[in-house]
Amino acid sequence: MFNSKFAPFIAGTLMGTFMSFVMSGVITAYNTGMSLGFMGRWMGAWAFSWLLAVPLAVAGGFIVPKIVRYLVRS
């Protein structure tokens, strides 16, 4: 489907999307409750958090393995 060279970008995009979706829902529910208008507040929070989470997750996909290799010696 996709060339393997795009794997870090695809993985970061999926991880950022999933994590921002779940965490924005949890934090919105915690801060405002599951009252009327919850879905609108959640989707607004998700849109904002997605814009930050995806680039950070993509960048982390390149940076974190290097940090792990530095910290773990075989």
C-alpha cells in the first residue's frame, strides 16, 4: 500500500491521532463532565490537540529510538 520509507510518518500520524483522541476525551470529561454539549467540546479539544500531537509523535518517532539506543547498551 505505502512504501516502507513512509513508516515513521504513518506510525506517528496514527499514534498522534489515537492518543490525542483518547486523551482529549478523557480530559474534557474530567474538566467539564459528560453534560450536554460534551461531544462538541471534545471534538474542539481534539482538533486543537491533534495539531500538536501529530507533529510531536512524528518527531518522536525519529528521536526516541536514538535516545533508547543511547540508554540501553547491549
